[in-house]
Amino acid sequence: MEELEQDNLYITFQQTIESVIKEKRENPKNEKLLNKFNARVIIGLQIEEDYYFWVNLVANEGNYSLGKGKLDEYDLELKAAPEDLIFFVNGENSVLNMVLKKNQYGFKKLKFLKGSTGKRNLGILLKLSKILVLD
């Protein structure tokens, strides 16, 4: 994947995440969830069968930032194809659909792995799905 394609994918993904969080903030019932969520998540966007483009999402006391690359210390690692994540965010694919069904490469649509601490952190996955999925 070329540098320009990587930049376009990153910008698209960043704008998607930022717009979802912005929309969530407009509803006062989401404020507590957004402000109390603290996590470092690395996300591997599966571009080809054996190639992942890595981004990271850091949430700390209501501040969210998205960056390129892996983090040395993280709470959760996710792997998914970008189009599957888009369908997840817009509510077409549920968490169960993402975890149980396979993508076009033959892998689970959403694969989640332990963090650098060795913990699986299922609670972070469930909270992250509440934050990222549009109502």
C-alpha cells in the first residue's frame, strides 16, 4: 500500500471516529460514558490478507486522539477490515456479528487480542462498542 493510500485511509478513519464521538457528545446521556472511558487501543486495519495498517486510539478522561502506528503499551488490540468497521460503526453489524462471522479474507470480522498487559479486557471492547456505534 502506497503512502498516499495510507494517508487517505487514516484520514477517512480519523474523520469517521471524530464524527461519531462528536455526535455522541450531542446527547447528554452519553457524556458520562465518554468522559469515564480510559483506554489505549491499537487497531489493525486489514488491507490485504497479510497486511495490516495500524492506528491507535487513546481515550483519557474525555479526550480522544487517533494516531498512526502501534503503541508500546496498550489495553486492547483489534483487527478488522476497514469496511467491516464502518458497518459496525453505523450499526449494520452487531458485536456478535463482528466476532462470529468471517470477512472476505477468511478471518473473523473483528478479532480482539490481549493487551500488552496480558489481559483480554472484554469490558473495554464492550464500552468501545457503545462509544463507536451510532444510535
